[in-house]
Amino acid sequence: MTYETKYLIDVSDVLGVEFECKKCKTKIALAITDSAKAVWECPICNEEWIVSGTNEQNAIQNLLRTFKNAADALQGRTFSLKLHIAAPPKP
């Protein structure tokens, strides 16, 4: 017999994203509804994360909007959409 473990999250379960500065380890949580307020530099050490007006900035803002729009669009539908994510690392 074969067993398979999958890790899935519903699109509506995605509440936000977390930015972590690789320089000073500061973490900033951003709700999906706050996509316009995305942080482009570390508020503690001022390390630049993303240059304003670049493809990277657009991609991150679009990702946040996509999660919000998908969750809203799927409410009341006869199916669910889930993201297949990597398994947590083994201790």
C-alpha cells in the first residue's frame, strides 16, 4: 500500500504575506487587502528590497491582488481552489 501526504491551502486561507529583511531579520506582515501599502524597503535598517516602478514591484502587487480577487470570486461557488504547497521541513 502507498500513502501520499499533500499540503493544500484554500485560496481564501491566504490572509497576507510576510516580508523579512535578510540584513536585520525584521519581519513585516502585510494583509492581502493592503496590497497598495506594500513595503519596498526595510523600515528598521532601510535596506532596499524592491525598486519602485519595476517589474518586481508590479508582480508582488499583482500577486496580492490576485489572491484577494480569487478569494472574492470563489465565494459561493460549487468548487474550491487550493494551492499545493511544499511539505514542512522535517526536524
